[in-house]
Amino acid sequence: MPLSRRTLIGSSLAAATAVAIRPAHAAANVLRIGISTSLNTLDPMMVTTGDEYIYANLVFNGLARMREDLVVEPDLAESWSYSDDLKRWTFRLRRGVKFHDGQEMVADDVVASFRRLLDPAGTSPVRSQYDMVESVSAPDAATVVFQLTIPYGGLADILTDRQVKIVPRSATAQLATQPIGTGPFKFVSYTAGDRLVLARHPGYFESGLPKVDGVELRIIPEMSVKISALQAGDIEVLWDLPLEQVKTLSARPELRVDSVPTASWDGAILNNDIPPFNDKRVRQAFHLAVDKKEIVELTLFGQGVETISPIPPSHPFYAKDVVVPKADPAAARKLLAEAGHPNGIKLPIILPVGRPVRERLGVTLQQLAKAGGFDLQVQRLPYSSFNAEVSGKAPLYIDGFFARPTVDTSLFPFLRSKGSWNERLWHYSDEAVDRALDAARSSADPAVQKKNYIDMQAALVANPASFFAYSVNYACAYRKSVAGVKTHPMKWFDLRNATLG
């Protein structure tokens, strides 16, 4: 059965950094991108930050890839098919693809890469997303077969993910220091706190690509320094532009700013397992207490849109016809009284230090929710402490997540009873939501998926798991000399066609 493609769904220092971004002799055809932090790993299977995702998608390929319009297409695989029961997927590989060291990529490399990912002794952050994979085998050098334990219609889609890249089966031990992939750019050097240097892969399998000679990821922690470097021409691209800067930099004649809708979301995490949010009426009251349109304007400067789930309103599976109750503080207070809180509720709201947008969201909620009977006491904690001290434990805190490659991976781990992220966040359980999620992932028919995801969203409005505030825009800034690059909603870059004027 052939696959039908479908749209789917992170001072003195400034002075030191400024010196680091001005090389004595900048190469004329090297694209320089300003990023924020050092990379913690060069192993593509272990990347977890947005800065690392850029690197992984320039140096490595997966079996499939996702375009800027979120359409999935073949990458190292030239085609794929699946059995009628959706449990056996067969991928035909491109022939003649060369790794950066000159070796030919074959099916055994794909099998080794996935067995490494699936190894229970491994520590990949995404291993649990591939629990349905029972085995991976190579009948011949150009064929890879995935046997699944359940019917799953989205396997090709999740193979676009950031960590499922193909590496040489003989080179896994050296990935941390000398990574080898098949991507359009090959690794040259990395200096923490300074830059990652990549060069054009002359043996890349798509003829004539890439068009630039290299890419440098310049590590510039201070946003003001990064903006100055862009304006001065010391870098050509600024990754992850703060949303408050979109309108300002858009007015600069030498720059181009792209702000695009994404499925990344922020919200207030309501712990369903402990008071007061173990009562559905309190969760419903929280939604009635605040106006999400006002939250978008105050928190994102209008660079986003309110949502009812991790499915963004720009997606065809969004439940645009589901009736969502409008903000009504008086109705919120009435619900709180029915739930045993006639005088409202006073409780802490924990904000992540170092995440300015999420901090702003927390303060905005504190101000807006008071009229609906919620007296929120702001507490701030370093985000690095959230896993140990906050996640799944505190009654109310602010968090958010990058867009996932598919609707299923955006929802199932978060909203399915006993889902991996559900148990780390809000401990939510709803039979109607479970049924819809199970039915959607068991079909490869977009029409069937859409119906079930709309049913899921209707159930979620009636029985909120948490407070999904908005789908946030993602913005990058470019010098006008840069062409052939679009801002990617998944926060990485496709630079195969990039040029410098």
C-alpha cells in the first residue's frame, strides 16, 4: 500500500563575545548564524536543545525529512510502503549516498543506528517515542524493514525527528568528537563558547547542493550583541529572534524578518493529582478566569495565537468548530464556590528563571486570573531545577514544549492516561481522550485521524487537562544578502539551497 503524504504537525561577557564573532578573514561564501548557547553534545541521537537541532539537521539525514510547510518527504529513503495492518513498514533506500568519510550508506547502517536508539541500556531522550518498534532488519543493502507491535500510521512521520539520524555503523564511538553523517555539510571543528565550523560536503547525494561553501554557528549568548552583529554584517542570520524585536528589526532596510506559526506551546501546568486542580471544576474555572487573546498580546506582543491543545489553529486537524467558553470571571468565581472555594483560591505559581517569555506568561496570568478568584503568588526557580523539584509535583507552574514532528507525538505522550509526559506533568485521565488518541494513531487515513483528533479536542475542552495558553510564533532575522532560506517552524534550518549575495 503506498504512503500518502500529508501535512503535519527550544558587559564583560558581551565584550568577550563581540571579539569572538569577528574573525580576521571571514570566508566570502560561508553562512554565519548567531546562536545562543554552546552545544552539549555532537551525538545526534542525544541532542535536546534548539541550538543542537540546527547542527543535527545540517550534518545528518534521516530516512524522511520535514519541509518548512510541514510536509513529510523522503530523505535517505527514496520511498516507503506499509502492510494493511500498519505493523510492517518497508523503506527503500537511495543508492550511492556517501558518508562524509567516503563510505557508502547502506541498510546495515540504518539498522545499527536504530538498534542503538532502541537499546534499553541507552539514554536517548526520544527512545520512548519508538516503543512500538519491535525489530529493525535489512533484507538487502537497499531495504530496511520495521516490524511494529501495534498498528501505527505515523512511522514515516516520526522518522523526521531531530534525533533519528543515520550514522556509520563503524563510527558510533567517535560521534562525540568526530561526528560523521551524510548531510549537506560536514563537521570541521567545534570550540565551546565560540563556534561550530562546518564545510560543504562535496559528495552530497543531491547534485549541485549545497550552494554555500560552509556554515558557522557563532555562539553569542547576549541578544543585544547578537543583534548588533547582524546589523554590522558580522553574522548573516540570527536564530530565535525575541518576539518583542520582530517589529523593530522588520523596519531595518538591510534585514528580513520571518515570524512563522508553530506547534510550540506554553501554558500553565495544572496538576490533576493534587488539590486544588484535582477537581475538574477548578480547572474549568481557571480557563474562565482569563482571556487568552489578552495573554497572547501581553506575553507574545501578538506573535502567536490562542489554542485549546498542542494542535495549533493553523493545522487542518484543529477543532475550529468546537465551542470554547469565553472568559467570564464571574462564572469562574461561581464554579470555585461550587467546588468548595467561596472565597477563591490562593496558591503559588512557579516561573522558570531564564525563560523570559514563560516568566512573562506567569506574571500575566497572575494579573488576569485575580478577577476570576485566583490569587496567584509568584515564585521563581531556575529551570534546571524543575525536573527534580517542580514537574509533576507542584500544583501550578509555567512550562512549554517545542513542536513535535507529528500530531501523535504532540499529543499521545502528553494526554494519554499513563503517557510518558502526562505522568511528568499533570496526571490527566479521560476515557474519551484515550479512545480518540488510540483510534487516530491506529490509522493512516488523514480523514480518520482528523475526526478523532477533533473528538479529542472537544473532550479536552469539556474536561481540561491543563491550560494551553497559546501556540507561539518563531522568528529569525536575516541579512538581505541571504536567499534560499525560510524560517522553519521546527526551529532548524534547511540550508541546501542557501546563497549569499
